[in-house]
Amino acid sequence: MSKVFKKTSGNGGVTLYLGKRDYVDHMTSVDQVDGVVKLDTSNFGDRKVFVQLACAFRYGSDDLDVMGLCFRKDIWITHVQMYPENHKPALSPMHDTLMKKAGDNSYPFTFNIPNNLPCSVSLQPGPDDKGKACGVDFEVKAYLAMDKANPDEKIEKKDTARLIIRKIQYAPSQIGAGPKAELCKSFMMSDKPVHLEASMEKDLYFHGETIPIKIKVNNESNKTVKKIKIVVDQTTDIVLYSADKYTKSVLTKEFTETVDATSTFETTLNIVPLLADNKEKRGLALDGRLKDEDTNLASTTLLRQNVEKEVLGILVSYKMKINLMVAGGGLLGGLTASDVTVELPLMLMHPKPEE
């Protein structure tokens, strides 16, 4: 194991250890969260030590937690008591490694994440936004308290150690056939149509992978196709607290290919949607972010059947629009200009790393 993640409370009495920050959702199950707490009980008094794992939706900065308004909604939460000891999980190789690292007075814990919870997603903050980003996050927290979850008990920050973790999905091993769309459109002042067909080789592409789009145009009209424009839109559906659904383009690219009147044309155009080209777009959905680690556009959400919508948090999907910009001809010129547009669904995800 190359790295251990460690956080110590301000009072020095509680140290939290995890062997990894990313936990994979395999659709049928999620990686187990195995960790260790090291305790110095000299100043605990009557207080107990608990570890909690919470999946929460954050839709505002903690700084704005005023007048009893909470900007964090727990989707799912679970606790175990570590001291006085009553949680004794079956020891895993990860526990053994972490306990060797932590030394004496270290106690193992295990959490099982239900597979119906959302994956980690953060919404890109604007240039002036401060505090934690909005989105869905998972947090492991070790803390000192008299009771496990008494809402009236104030837990001091100095008595708490926290680590954010991510629940992530990888692309399925079986990638399907690519989608195809076609449209035949007639125009004013032309008795023949323009036929557009667009297709992709597969239904899923990895982040940063070049996406080739095969385009066929049969222009039977008396108009000229001046250029081809491709737009990739990300749709973020916030299903937890309201019916917010909004769409932002993550790629707009124009190609200067022309198709003369009464002619045919075939080509393959390549695009690569990247977060690097969208750093200023506030509210864009990103894969859950850990501190300042680099991230990317949010992966497409893979949905299970029969999952309650309330616990899904944020759903992310993509679609591609292929647009022929057709110039008007004759005396009316631009008044008869029009577009021919087809849409293709697109899935963007990470490949599963080799073991």
C-alpha cells in the first residue's frame, strides 16, 4: 500500500486512518470502507468515541449556516462506537496494515455503503465562491461525544477528525454498439430535402478519449451547407431537494466542411470534451473532488432499476448535437437559412483500472 490517509483531531486524542479514498460502486455492491482510529484517552473523561460515515448533499457554503438554515442534507448516515469498545469487525488485510502503521491503542472499524446511494459529484464553484463545493460527498468522521447522535449535543471541532472519501463508478466491461440518428429536412424555396445521418462506433467513451463521429450528408436541395457544428451538453438533474435540471455545453466546435447543392458528403469528425476547456463554468458537474486534486467532468450516472429517486442526489448525463448550418440562396438570402440537427446520447466514464 503506497499511501495512508491520516487526520488527527485538534485535541490530539483521536487519529483517523484510511488506506484509500476511492471506493468503487460495482452496481451489485460497493467496496467496504475499512479504517482504524488511534486513541489517546487521557482527556476523554466520560465521553465516548464514535466513527460515522455520512453521505450528504451540500447546496451552500457552511459559512451561510445562519438563522437555523442548514445547507447540508444527510442522505444516509451510520455510526459505530469505538470507545468504550463495542464495534469489532472481522479483520481485513487493510485493517492489519493500518493497525501496524497506527501502533498501540488502535481500533479497527468497517462500514458497508449501500449500493443505492449516489456517486460523489461536485458542482464547479465560480471564481468568487468560497468554502466547500456544492454536491454529493461522503465523509468519515471520528469524534468525541456523550451520545452517538444527540442533536442537542454540540461536538467541538477540536474533538473531531474527518476525511472525505469518494464513491465512484467505472465503465462497464461490456461496451455497447454506438447510437445512430438521421433526419431528412425540407426547406422553403427548395423542392428537395437535405438528409443527415450521424453515428458513433460505441455508446461509451473514456474521459480524454477522442470521440470520432461519422457524418453522411445527402444534399438534394438547391442550398449549400456552409459548416458543421458539434455541441456536447452536460445535463445535471438534482433530484434530492427539488426538480432542478439544467444543461451546460462542455464542447462547441465548428468545422468548415461545406456541402454544395445536389451533392453528397461523408466524413469523420473528432472531438474531445475536457474539463480544461470549461474551468470558468460555474455549476458544471465534476467527479467528486478531494481537496485540490485534479478531477474531470462528472461521469455519466449509471442507474439501477427500482432505486428510490430521493436517494440519488445528482444525476449526470450527456448528449451530442450535430448541426448542419445551411445557407439560404436566391433573393431571400439569410431569411431562408436554416439548420439540420440530430442528437446522439453519449456516455463518459473512467475505464476500470487493471488490478
